Amino acid sequence: MRTAIVWEAALYHQKILVEGIPLQTMDRYRQNRIDKPEAGGILLGYRKGPYLHVVQVTVPQLTDQRRRYRFDRAAHHHQQIALEQWRVSEMTMDYLGEWHTHPEINPSPSGMDINEWTKITKRQTKPMVFMILGLTGTIWLGLSVNHELIECTTMASEGI
Ligand SMILES: [Zn+2]
């Protein structure tokens, strides 16, 4: 069982807690074999005080375009899942951000990623989380606050 990980954007007093179950789900899509294309989805969870708490993720859907160096999420299906979860959670579970994989050991956002995220954050007033999962254990995590993208650092693993 994977334990939760906490990231921090200290200057902004924001913490991002990602639970073990969504981490395990995303781990399955790491491109650790040459035939695995990029994967991605959206992050769902709660906003509680300084915490963005990721409890669930969507996984690639049949309508997504997946290649080794490219992932285009077809918004429709992921949004349907988000809407369904929002209803099931009695309107508390929120859209917190996006994740995808990169075939790199130390992943970092591409120019295209930054463009896509800028489009998303233009429509959002709340902080948003963006995650990129590398080939092995690494995760790049950024938080967008007031249209600024901040790379966050890991605080600790919490066995919750
Ligand atoms: Zn990317």
C-alpha cells in the first residue's frame, strides 16, 4: 500500500496532500516500458484550509489521444466522471487539477503543458495542482496561484 505524500508551496501557505490510492492508480501508468504511451487525467478532492486534498483521479479514457510523447485528454469523459463524483460527494468533491506521465526520469513541464495549464487556470480562480509522473518514482508537482505556477517540494510521507 502506497502512503500519502504532502507537497508544500511554503510562500503561499498551501499544502497538497495526495492520498496513497490515487498515487497507486497513477503509478500504473508510468511509462516504464517502451510501449507505454503518455497517460493522464484529472485530480479530484477537497479544499480544506491550507490543504488541497487529492483523493481520486480519473484515468485515460478511450476517447483520449495517447502517444509516447503526447497526451491529449478528451475533456468530455473526464468531466462526466468529475460531475458524477461531485454529485455522489454531495457537492463537496472538487476539480483540483490535472496529471499526466512523461517518458523522462526527472519530469518537467513542456511548453505545451504550460500553454494547456494557462488555459485551465484562466477559467479558475482557486489554486490548481498539476502533476507529472516520470518513468520511475519521481513526481513533478506545481501549484498555480493567481496565474503563477510554483514548483512545490515534498514535505513528508504520511501513512494515513
Ligand atoms: Zn507534458
